[in-house]
Amino acid sequence: MFPIPAPEQQLLGIVVLAVFIPAFLLELLSGRIHRGERPLRDAGLTLAGIAAHAVFSSPVVGTLSGIIVLMFFQDSAGVMAGTNFWLAFAVIFVVQEFLHYWMHRFAHEWRWFWKLHRTHHTAETLNVGVLYRYNVFWVLLLPQSWFGPLAIYLGLGEPYVAAVLVTYIVNTLTHTTFRWDLWLREKMPWSEPFWRVIEHVITLPDTHHAHHAFGKGAHPNGNYAITLFIFDTLFGTAKIPNTRQKRFGLPIGKRLHWAEELFWPVIKKPLMPLTKKNAG
């Protein structure tokens, strides 16, 4: 109902080609994707998440949010088209990041909500493919998906897409298996004062890898922000380990049935029996 105009579609396509696909291929060719014990399962969950975006995020969320927009803003098409680009970008970006921070935090604090989100955390290796490792219903909750039709309808399509692209690029850079942040800090020790400031404001691999880890250097119940880590700093959920994490995933990850991971609460399965194979 509210398709993104052609220029925005082209820009989104360029980012996917220029950021995600090369990053994924680099990790794949370097052998890092296959470091997990269950690469085929990991690939299946990622592909299911990508399919969920295509099936739910675009047609379902787009249609429903489009109907809501027409109900409450029927005579407002293009009314904000003359808004300064950078002002609109800043407002959209901060609002989306703020909403995602709280949605993500609640997903870790509320047990029923956690079951929708935990699929993203069962990956035993962190790589850009984890970006799309979701319970298929999780994509229905993403603030960016619901915010888009309103922004585009009001004439703010370009700043909205720019805000989403910044989030997407940072999200890719913080999920990659390559610890580029620590590498840069080791190679340029003179830049350490800069990193000490930026790590409290912007999400880096250091803090997001800690969010996906368990054991030493982990902080799974914190570091919730996608891009603006300052929300974690302000709301007391920040932990900055400045180290490489050793273990990722969930201690019970191997005991979860793939069908429940993808389709909870429609499909519920008991934990699989504890064996030597899935104990560690």
C-alpha cells in the first residue's frame, strides 16, 4: 500500500549489495561462518528470518500500518515534505533507536517476550548472518517497519530511509565476526582517548559481542542499543568489557527445537534431553 519510491528502493538495494553481501562472503570465504557446530541449522534459521522479512515485514506490516496512517492522517499526505532533511533525519533516527532500545530491553526482561527474541541469541558464533536470525514473528514488532509508512506518507521518505540505512550499516558492523574495533585500537594506541568517549555513545562490536556472549566478558542482559549506545549509558544497562568474548549463544541453546525457535508461540516444544553432545 505504501511502497518506497524508486530512488529509496535503489538506495536500499545498493546498501544490501555493498555492505551485507560482501561482509557475508568475506566471513564465508575466511571460514568463520563454519566455526559453529551446526552451520546448516544456523543457515536455515537465517534464511527463515530473511523470508519472514519478505512475508511479514513488507506486505503485512506495510498494509496494516498503511491502514492506520490513512485512518488518523487521511489529509496529511506530503504535509512535511518541506522539512529540513537533517532535522527530519535526526528526529526519525533518535526516535527509532529509542523505541528499539526499549523493545529490545523488554524482550530480555519479560519472559514471554524473551521467547520471541531468544532465537537471535542461540547462534554459537557471531557473524553478519545473525542479523536475520529471528523468530518469524519478531519482525512484526520492529519499530522501523511500522514507522516507515507514516514517514513516507508525510513526505519524509528520504530521511527515513537514510536513518534506516545508518542503523543497518552499524548493525552489520557490530555483528561481524571480525573484531575491527579492537584491531584498530591495538594498531593505533594514540587513538585510545577517542575510543573511550565513542564507546559510551555508539554501539561497537565490543559491547554488542558481549551482549551475545555468555561467560567471561559477557553482558547478555544489557547493551541493548543498536546504534546509540548512549541509551545504555543513560539507563544503566551498559557494560564495556574491552576484550574478545570466547563463547556465544545460550547455555540451553542446543536443547531448543528449531520449530519452537522459529514459530513460538504457535509451536511449543519441550527442551530436548541433555546429552554429552548438547551439554556444552
